[in-house]
Amino acid sequence: MNTPRAYAREMSIDTDQQNARERTPSGSDLRHNDAPEPHAETHAETGLAMAARPCRVLAIDDNADIRESLAVIIRLLGHDVITAADGERGLEAGIGFAPDLVLVDVGLPGLDGYQVARLMRQEPWGRRAVLAAMTGWTRESDLEAAVAAGFDAHVAKPVDLRTLRDLITKASPSTAMITRPLQRILVVDDNVDAADSLAMLLRLLGAEVEVANSGPEALRVMPVIRPALVLLDLSMPGMDGYEVLERIRAMALIPPTQVAALTGWGQDADRQRVADAGFDKYLVKPVELATLETLLVGLAGT
């Protein structure tokens, strides 16, 4: 049984793996009907899709772990989400919430997903929403049944990150939704859990991320992956972040790599020392999602 953290890790898979899976019968098949296109602007320099507000998502599934996992991921992406355990509650929730996107498990007890979709399409908010059927099967007959019930998309469980982002963009793109690949980011921290969690958040935001758990390991991979940004913990044993930064600068990589200091301290003296050492950014742990989004938007515009 997947926990939200495990589900998040599963969703933040490599882009090439996602592309390969989406080309196979076991992948998700997104086929949209004539759902209205949301208003969106694209920043000419960064290629970022912009929208006026977060997407409102309603997730309906009788599996509590799946509901919770989807909610965690959707919130991490910066959108509003509510969940329901069955079709009746989902229909009631939709009236007040007016979702832009509804994710519906087709195998619900009581009213199944197909019945829920038909009833939603009778409501004003349901006619405007993008409806996605979630199922463990991707046979052609399942797709046909979903389309006949009024679904705009038919996706396989577990719903991967790329599919979820595509659905959200179709329904109502989020502010600063990253729509083109970013350059690599290297996360360097001797705390394995902290490094992996930060990497997971960055991948959810669309970045390509590598992790190193020591200064020497970071220096070994730097010339190979040539990251555009390094998030570097200052307080590592052995070779600390200041020494790692000095050695990175000595590599004289072209184009130069931006390096952000990661620290648990936020006093003025700490900030001044970091600036004097030549770091480009100063980040206090735990780094908030909004801060990471700002970093990635700035990186995409360079």
C-alpha cells in the first residue's frame, strides 16, 4: 500500500521513463473531448504558462491512501484540492467547490465512476469541469466507456506526474507552471532524507535533479552533469559547503553554475558570511515550496 511519500516518489520519475510509459498500452491515454480551453498567458522569455488562480481539483476514490496521495501532490503543485470517498459525497462536494478538474475512480462502490460522470454533466459546474476517469485498466473498451459517460480523459493508476500536470493545465493552468524542461539542479546534503525530500519537491516543480550526500561526491559529479544550480548544505562533515563552493568556482565551468547555500541559520551575520564567500543565494531550511518556485522561474529566465 503506497504512502503519500512513496506515491510522490513514484510520480516524480524520470521524464524519459514517463515518455516511454505513455507510449505503451499500460500508460495513460489522454483523449480530450471539446472541454473549454482555459485562459492562459505565456511569458515570452521563460515559456511559463500563467493563470489568474490555482486550479480547483476534486479527487474521488474509495481508497484512502490514493485520495491522500493525490491531495499531497496537488497541494505541492500549488493548487486547491478536496477529496471524497464515494460518488454521492463527490457530487455534494462539487456543488459548493465548483472544481475545474475532477479525478474519478471508475470502480467506486455504490454509484460507479461512469454514473458519477453522467450526473456531474447535468450540473452547471460539471459541464464546465474537466472530468478524468481513473482506472487500473487501459483497454480500448475502457476508454470508449469513459468517453461515452462524458469523461474528457482516461488515465491509468497510479496517475503519474506528467499526466497530472497535463490535466491541471487543461483545466486551469497554475501560476508559473513550468512548461519546458529546466537545466539540471544538484542537491548536496549529508542528510539523506533532507536531500531526497528537497529533490522530490524540485522534480514535482518540473526540474531535473541529481543528489550528492557529501562534498567529494558533489565535486565528482559536477563536471559530468554540469548543473545550472547547486543547492549546497553548509554544515556537512569533512568538507563543508564553503570549501565545496571554493572548489566549484575553481572549476571555472562555462556557463558558470549558480550556487545557493542551504542552512538552518538565518541571522544577519550568517547571511553576510555566505555573501562574502561568493554564494549566489541564501536559503534557510526547510525551504518553502514558494521559494523553490521562485528559484526555478529565475533559472528558466537566465
